Amino acid sequence: MGAVAGPEIERLVQLLARLPGLGPRSARRAALHLIKKREALMMPLSSALQVALDKVEVCKTCGNIDTQNPCTVCTDPKRDPSIIVVVADVADLWALERANATQGRYHVLGATLSPLDGVGPQDLSIDALVARAHDPQVHEIILALNATVDGQTTAHYITDLLQDANVKVTRLAHGVPVGGELDYLDEGTLSAAMRQRTLF
């Protein structure tokens, strides 16, 4: 089959196909929709992407992404500075925020330990977490990691490193299904799991 569109449109389709959840066919439909809605959708999207490119950065305190540094969560005076919720990824932080599950602060590791994928402790933000845990105003570290082998391995590793910190280390209750990932859970399950967290 020959090309149906110019190289610019094909490039748009190829870039959209790189997004999670979009295959080539969905990307082609999305590209057509954007082109048809050029004024109402494509131009505002283009502008929003440029603003994100220029202004979004990683929070130097917790690892969240935001347009300010430290991020909105870290600078919120209503947050409880005695609690740090440890998550693997920003998507997990956002999932917990959607569920309104905690008023603590966060720490994003960046991933979980995964020897098979070549992800070791040096690839995660663990040293910064240990330093934060030694802050006298921190009393609890909640390990809100996925209930997968890699997530639990990471939780055990962090727990060992926090032995000499004067903090209580807890994990989410087992309402989170084994093999489950936080970003895919409903708000009710996340809220219940946060309320029923247990000592690790």
C-alpha cells in the first residue's frame, strides 16, 4: 500500500503511536481528529505541549513533576511533614492523589529494583529518601509500592536501610491485589489500602 498522506502527517502518526495505549491504528485516528479539529484542539494542544516542555521540571525534594520547584505538594502547608509516602513512579503519586488517600508528603523513587532489567539501587532515588527519613520531623515512611516481586524487593531493601532512622515503616494493606499496579486501581481500593496500612 502506498503512502496516503504527506511525510508531515505520517510523522505525526508515528509520534502519536509512541504514546502508551496507542497503536498505529489508534494513532492514525487521533491524528485525523487533531487535523479536523485544528482550531479547537490541535492549536491548544500544541501550545500546552510547548508550555510543558518549557516549564515542567522534576521536584528537587520529592521527584514529582510540576511547573514549580519544590512542587505544589511539597510546598502545601496543609500537608503533614511527619509522613513520607514512597512511590515508584509519578503515576502512582497521581493515583494516590486522585483517591485523596493521604495528606502526607511523597518521595518518588523513579522505578523499582529489577535485576533482570538492570535496575539497581544506584538507579533509584533511595539515598535522598534515607536522608529525608533522618529529618527529626519525619515519623513515618509509608511504602506505597506495587504488590509485585520487584515492588516487594524494593520495599525490603528500603526497610533494611531505614533500620537506624527513628521512623515507623509501614506498607499499604493487602487490599492491593498481588501483582496489581497502583495506577490501575480504583479510588476506593486505594483509600481503603491506605487506611489499613500495616507495619513492614
